[in-house]
Amino acid sequence: MSEEKKKKKKAVKKDSQLIIRINGEERDEFVELCNHLDTTAAREIRRFIREFVTASKAE
């Protein structure tokens, strides 16, 4: 990743929360899988949201 992209990503401030309720077993399995893939649950959920919004705009 280029230095410019890294700076751009850091410039986006995370200033809001989204609270969801899910089954504890599903949560634990998801977090464990994320750890195994060397990522975080929050990062993957943010990625899903970005991709979902982008795909919805393309329709």
C-alpha cells in the first residue's frame, strides 16, 4: 500500500458506533476466525459495510 493511501486511511476518523445483538456462539466463532486470519472482527464488519454500500450504489 502506498504512503498516500496509508495517510488517507488514517485521516478517516471513526466517530460512531453500531451496536448489534448476535448469538454468543456465532460471535465467538467469528472472532476466533478473524484472529486465525490475522484480522479483527471490527475491521471485517467495517469492510462488509463499505462493500455492501458500494454494491447497493451500483444497482
